[in-house]
Amino acid sequence: MTRLRAAAERAFGLAAIAGLAAACGGGGGGPVGPGPDVTPPGVPVSAKIVVDPPIPTALARLTGSAGAVENNAAVQLSNSSAAQRTGQPVIATATAASDGAFSVSVPAQLGDQLEVTAADAAGNVSGALTLRAGPTPTTLTVVDRGDDHLLTLTSGEGAFNLPFTGGTERYTLIVQSLNPGSGSFPLTVTGDRTAEVRVLAPSAIVETPAGLESEIRGLERRVMPTLPRGSRGRRLQLSDDPALGTTRTFNVVNRTGAVELTNRSHFDEVTARLRFKGDHTLIYVDTRAEGPNVTDALVDKVGDRFDDQTYDVDR
């Protein structure tokens, strides 16, 4: 009786162990199966994503080429800048193609900060890639009617807000690349007012047309190499230091047609008074033209504009 009970207990114990092994091994004692996917997708690849800024519409569009995100991933685009403005989440989603390409748009303004993430089928989310919805605009201020603004972009892109405070202002935008080898570049003008746009050809070293200008440039090329080195410095070099208010004589062209530099009858000798001394220029005013309309403030404004802006651009 005792031996039978012990045998039965051993048999029950073996059955329990076998059942535990079957439960752990998924039945049959085979190899352990794979666990759930917990690996997040890689961060979206910025080099494969193009951001179209919110111009002319108020949407920023992100277009990812093949390999931008994991295949078939769920792409989420959020605009944190817009969320701060509105107090509400600003989010858009899209599903990537089988090669990882996608296109998604979100409401935005120029300069907004965008974050794009990708999630796989298991719900794992990648790290965020931060992008910018175009450049942050520079707001121009107009102090006086007729003001000029010289704005230079050394590289990249730029955007500018022009204030139409009174509703009757008119703007002329003159755009030129100072790189002789540059090609075309995009320019977009949007808004509820009309701005005239003039696009100049890329800056280049070219032969000037025949005439007085061409003769003067030729004279410069012949004379400059013979001048002392000190006279070709960056600042104005003078043999004397004329005082403001002193006068000097000049030979001035007296005709609008063809001019011969060696024909004295084509020039008048005039007396002019020194009214401005700058870093790069002296401004003399013909004494015959002096009067209440040619004020010191006006002459100073012309001289300062040349020293601070025109000289650097032309040089």
C-alpha cells in the first residue's frame, strides 16, 4: 500500500513537470519564439527631406524621398511654434510608401519650428527631427518716404516683411546676385499689396560701351599702375588735407553729346566748395549751384550713404 502510493506520487510529479515544460516551451518542447518588436525606427533623414516654406499658402510641406523614413512608417509632423501661438496642438500625419517616401503638410508661418517623427507598425516611435519652415523674416521699418534699404544675403535664403502701414505705400524691389558665376534663384512676393520687382542680371566684369565712360575707364587702367602704392589704399589718400569750406577748380563736361577728352572746348572750368569729408570720398558742390536747397544735412546724407553702403557694394 505504501509502495503503490509512493509510485503514484512520483507519476503525478513527473506529469506536473512535463506540463510545466510544455507551457514554457509553447508545447512540444520546441525553441522559444520571438518577443514583441521594441526597436524604434531611425530618426528621419534630414538630407532626404525637402521643406517647402509656407509661401504663397499658409502650409509648410515636407517631402521625403526614398529612405527618408522606415518603410511604411506612420509619419507625424508637428508645428511647435504654431502650437504656442494657438494654444492647441498643430499636427499632421501621413503614411510612408514601401520605400520610405512621404509627403505631409502642416499649417505654418515662415520661421516656424517643425518636428517630424516616424512610427512603425508596432507603435515604436523614432526620435524627432527638427526642421525650419523657411527663414525667419526680417521686418523692415520705413522712417521717411523714399528711404532705401540695402539688404545682403551672403548665402542661403532670406525673407522680409515690408510694412504697408498706411495702405498707399509703393515698393520697388531691385534684386541682383553679386556673384558673377551665379545662375537663377527663386524670388516670391506675396501679400495684399503690389510690389514692383526689378531683377538685374548677375554682376559681371564686362567691357563698357564706347564713349566717354569707356575713355575714362581706359584712362584709369593706364594710370593706376603708375601711381605710388600708398595712393591705392582702402582709405582716401590725398596729397594735402583740404579743410571743409575750401574751394577747388574742376573741369566739367559742358555738353550731352559726344565728348573728346583732349578737346578743351568740351569742358568748363568751375569752382566748387568742399562740403563733405568721408572715409572714401570728398563731396564738392559747384558754387553756382549753392543755395537753400543744397543743405549741409542733404550733402551729409549723400556722403554717409556712399561711405556706409555704396562704396562696399561697388568695390
